[in-house]
Amino acid sequence: MLVTKINILYAKIFKLKVINYSQWVNFMVKSEAAKARLFDRVFICMKCNAKIRANPARVRAGKVRCRKCGSRDLRPKSKESRG
């Protein structure tokens, strides 16, 4: 695969040198793994802003409580920044 303008743009943003396809794939896999670790199954308490990692089906059913305040009002962690 040729290094495209998008690849070069990502390389400039993340200050990387993208030389070949295997390096690019390795970087994208790592960023997907980091995204999954930060956002998958992570919920925020609406009352005390505590971060809770739980099964989404159990959260929707109301079976998961906040360990700090005991509230069942949980929202998914935002994937976009507020600024």
C-alpha cells in the first residue's frame, strides 16, 4: 500500500514516521486497542462523576450501581472532547 495523504497527515499529528504498510497497520491496531480500553464498557455516574467499568446490558437493565454514591443513573463515557 502506498503512503497516502491521510497516512502522512496522521503521521504529522502523532509525530510518527510511516515508512511502510506494516508500521501503519501496527499503529492503527494499537490506537484501536487504546480506544477500546478507554471507551468500551466505561460508564460515568451522573451524580458523582465516578468512572465505572461494567457490562452495557446490565447497565441498561439498571442492575449496576455506582460504588461511590449508589446511584443507578449512568451514562456512557463521551468519545469526543468537550473543548
